[in-house]
Amino acid sequence: MIDSRPQGKGLYDPRFEHDACGIGFVADSSGRPSRAIVDAALEALGRVRHRGAVAADHRSGDGAGMLLPLPQGFFSDVAATAGRVGVAMVFLPADQDRERMHASVEGASLAEGLEVLRWRPVPVDPSALGAEAQATAPLIEQALLRGSAAVDRDELERQCFRARKRIEREAGEPGLRLYVASMSFRTITYKAMCAADQLAAFYADLRDPRFEASFCIFHQRYSTNTAPSWERAQPFRFLCHNGEINTIQGNINWMRAREGRLGAGTLAPEDLLRPVIDETGSDSAMLDNAVELLVRGGRDVRHALAMLVPEAWEGFDVEPAVRDFYRYHAALMEPWDGPAALIFTDGERVGALLDRNGLRPLRYAVCEDGLVACASEAGAIEVTGHGRVRRGKLGPGEMLCVDPAAGGLQDDQTVKAGLAARRPYGRWVDDHLLTGDTGEPVATVPPDLLARQVAFGYTKEEFTFVLRPMAAQGHEPTFSMGDDTAPAVAADRPRLPYSYFKQRFAQVTNPAIDHLRERLVMSTRTCLGSVAPLLQEREDAAHLIELDAFLLYPSGLDALRGPDGPLPSVTLDATFAVTDGSPGLERACRRLAAEAERAASAGTSVLVISDSGVSAERAPVPALLATGAVHHHLVRTGLRSLASLVVETDEPHEVHHFACLLGYGAEAICPRLALETVAALAVPGRIREDGPDPRAAQERFMRPPMYWSATPPASRSRPRWRAPASTSTTRPAWSTTPPTRMW
């Protein structure tokens, strides 16, 4: 694959690139192709030039492009003799053997039943580019493809998908680099490392009168503190994106964990789909990879995006059927959270979507004559002369779609209702999803409390400034941003592993989340159990335990792993002999990984990583290290999706600790010592004179104030599993009544 980006050097790491861009689409709601649609999109693209940046030569831009249906009239000379025609838009390195690269594309196509009729050099004008863009410019050619008339259109697209995966696999070999911008019988992508108003000057095809379309997607890239490149210009194959995917590293890891168990069926051999996500791409490109996989696996593009970028269905008044749709799919896919504004297409329909935060604007105009325009800012698309105009903007989590085959423009309610009606998601959730209880606060404080606090690194400062405020007020104490302590790597005294990790998203570009938005948009919900194959929609995919919070009381954990627990579980001992020293720590990590692999292979759905065996003779494996060792080993062995990780530990006692554990693979955490410490603090006068009792203090520590009086969303009666109310030795009971929750 071509890679014109600078290589990682110093503090620059290309993995952390994000975009903040100008995006939009122009479409005819009846699906009538015309030159006017292309001209309107080119004009709109020029109007969002200010959303990108240019180099010192004033001509090399961050990147711009267009994605549109394959113009049949433009390729009519080939279609007249070949029938069904597809096009692969290929960027070839100018310094390599073109014949070898042609052979790679032709061989991969032939292996999937496609024939490369001929190669067409795409006419371009290098003078439209700046010096920097010219220096890295690839040779741009189109492979004109012929598909069998006996194969339906969806299968042709799957053939193209498999062929491109074969090409990308070969492109990873030494001495062969190329990039396939698009390969389809439905769509084509034109993009370049240029400013928005230079795209048509660079590509002569876009100025040809025969180049007509029923819709056009356009994108002007702005590389946030990063370097532009040809392959990272947008649109990609299904979408373009304004914003950031701030959960991207977790999304990559979970997609990697699914490899080998995707349930691909006839789509492709599982091995051919590796890697599912091209980690050399930007966050936008990786989201496009995920959408492509779901669509080629059989889902509608709107369905795929609703799975990946769901609305805030837990905190809002959502239609019951739509809520069931999201609740079911939450068992299959974790959210790809923005802020994100997306324009998408599958070649037959085009649409727009905002993520649940709604922090990137998308405005639309619906004209009397059927023109639909949508862009990241008002005024980008000219709608004068198209009759009366209805204007609006997308709200958080909303989607609109232009689907000529279904009658034209579909609003959010229509799209979501249609998705929810495709399967009996409500019945599946009712029959299989178990709603669990997180347990009850601890009732007694053990006599070894002080010894364990010393063993796990609690400090007097943390009692005063972290634990006591959280027990009293229910939220993390606020400090100034200044920190004059030494970084963990340079500190004189050893620190817990959490001190070596910091957040990685670009906080300065995102508005602060207030407590009202947090309650509506954020979620503490988690599910435990074996995750079903992603590309299959089957009833038992919802057979999981749903907890309304990822923090468990000891009684909740004991019931979960008890003999009558709802799912098979195993407890892994995260301790090692003190006499073994540092080599013993490494051996303990390897032992944990091996035990987890055996348990997951044997069908265990819940793995509990526990340091409860700590004593004078046995030292704890740091919880973050133990969790990461097990998580990544299961990812490497292809078993991670078969089991959930629950961490039972005395170590974490502040928000950052829990965030690290969740980030490195834990689905739920039981902070025993922190709860017992809070209970011990909650005696008269130690927190404050009118402070909470031990039970209330633990509840505040576990749940912030915005949840104290919250009520779970109403739902139909379904099986519920609850922890015992008083003692950890009581076995769990099954009930159809809602469990007691500590809100």
C-alpha cells in the first residue's frame, strides 16, 4: 500500500491522527442522474475550502475528494461490449514496477471471478497541485472490470471486496505497494492531496459533461495536528467523516479480538478477512473498514451505522421497538464514539448521521423539486431555483437517508422504525437477556483493613483528597491542572502501574461534558458472557448478563461466580510467591494467560481475575498488569470474544484506576478494599458531622449523584438474576421482579 505519510519520529505518531473537516452530499430524491448534481457538489466542495489547510506552497492541501455512483454514460464505450462494468481506482507508486502491480490486481480479480478488461490512465493535471503534493503523487489508473451477468449486484460487490482484500494482502509484501481507493460496480472515489477547489482542476473526468450522478458525497479534510497524505484523503469507500473517533484504540482491539470468529459464512474465508481493520489508516478509515465489513456481510448500510454509532437509547424516551434494536445490538458491537458527523452511501442510497454527542453540525435542505442537500455548514450548497425549501439540522444520534427505491427522503424516525421491524429483537431480548444485580454494600469492616491498605499502596493523601470526598459527595474531587510532582518514570518512590498511563484523546478539541449531558449520553451499562459472531443475527446472541453498572459489590460478584451463577465462571489467582521475586511476577502473568486460554476454550463465559489470595507469603500481581496480560493473550489466540473479564482486586480506589482497567479489557470490577475503606471512613465525624452512613457512603462512591434518584428505562418483563441481599454465602435467586439497585 502507498504510504505518503511521514514515519513516526519523536513525539509524532501517525496512529493518533484525527480529522476536523468540511463534509456534505447533494442528491436527487428520485434517483435521477444529472450533470447538475456533480456541478453542485463541486461548487459546494469549493465553498468548504476554508475547513482545510494548505502547505507553505499555498497549493498542497490536506486532501479533498468525491464519492459518487459509477457514471454509466461516462463508461458507456466499455459497457457496450462488456455488459456489467466495475472500476477499481488504484494509486500506484511512481517508482515501482507497474506491470507487477497490474498483475497483482488482475490476479486477485480473476481469483474472485472478475476480469480486468483494460487499464485506463486517469487524466490528471499535476500543475493543479503544489510542490509537496506533486512530490508524493502516485500514478492513478483505473482497472475496468467485467462481472458475470449471472451474479447479482450484491454478490458482485462482495467479489470486489474479496479481490481488494487479496490485493491488500499482496501489497503488504516487500517491494509491492499500492492503494485501492475504491473497487466497485456501484461507486467510484476521486480524491487527491489538494485543496477543495483544486479537485476538478486536477481530475479532468470531473469536468466531463458525460460525468453524471444521482448523488455526490464531498469532503475537505483538515488534518488535526497531523500530516496530510494521498491515501488519507476522503471520502473512503462508504463514508466521509468530520470529527474524531475517541474510542478508536478500544474499537481496534475488540475488532481484532473477533477475527477468526466473525461468522463470515459465504462472504469470505475467515483468514482472508484478517486484518478486519487496516491500522495504518486514520480513525475515519478504520470506521469505514468496519462499515464495509458489516455491509458486505449482509446488513443494510443504515443498519451497520446504527450498530456502530448508536444514538443515546438508554437515557432518552426512545420507542420500545427501537430501544430493543439497540439493546440487542449492544450485545454484538461496542459504540464507535465521536464526536462524529458522517455522510454515507452504499451506492444505491445516501445519508447522514450524527453520533450521540451531537457535537459536529450537519444541516440539510429539502427542495420542492426533489433536490436534497446536506453539509457541515449552512450555505455550502446552492439551493436557489429549486422551489420551496425546507431546512433543518440533525440532532444527536439522528439519521436521514435518501433512498429512491423506498420513496425518497427518510427521516430519523422512519429509518429507525424500519430497522427495528426487520427482526423480532424485542422477543429475542426478552427470552435471552438476563438483567443482573450489582449486589449490596459491605456490612462489616474486616480486621486486616490497615495491613491490606499498606500492601496495596494507599496513602494518607488519597484518604484525604480522593476517598473521603468521593464517599461524601459521590464524584471525583476537582483539582487545578497544575501538577508539580515528578512523572512516574522519574519518581523516587515506586507508584502503581496506573500512574504510567494517561488519556490519549484530544481533550482540547472537545467541549466539556456537563452533568446533564453526561446522564443522558454516557452509560455505565455492561454485559457479561460470550459474544456471538458479529456477522450473524441470531436469537441467542442476546444470551448475556446485563448489569446497569460495571462496578460490583462483593456480594454481587460472589453470586455471579457461585455454583448457581447464571453463566459458567472460573476464578484466576492473580498472586505469586513473595520468595519468587520479579521472575515470579512474569511467571504469574504467563500462568494467568495460559489458565484463561484453557478456561475460555472449555466454554467458560466469565473469567474472574482475583488478588484475594494476598498474604504474607503471596504478593499480588498488579491488577492492570494481570488484566492486560489475560486480555491481550486471549486476543492473540482468538478467544477474547468467548469470555468476559471481571477483576476482583484491592488495588483501584480512584477514577483513573478504574478507567485504566476498563481500557485494558475489564468488563466489570469489584473494588473490595476501596469499599471496605469507605465503610470504615463513614463513622460520625470522619467524613463530616452530618456525613453519610457506611451504606450510603459506598453507594455514593460507586455511583455519581446524577444516578442517585434515577430510574432504569421501562421494559417488558424478562428473566432477572440478582445477587443476595445480605451475605455472600447465600446462593443467587431467579426472579421476574426487578432487582434492588444502588442508585
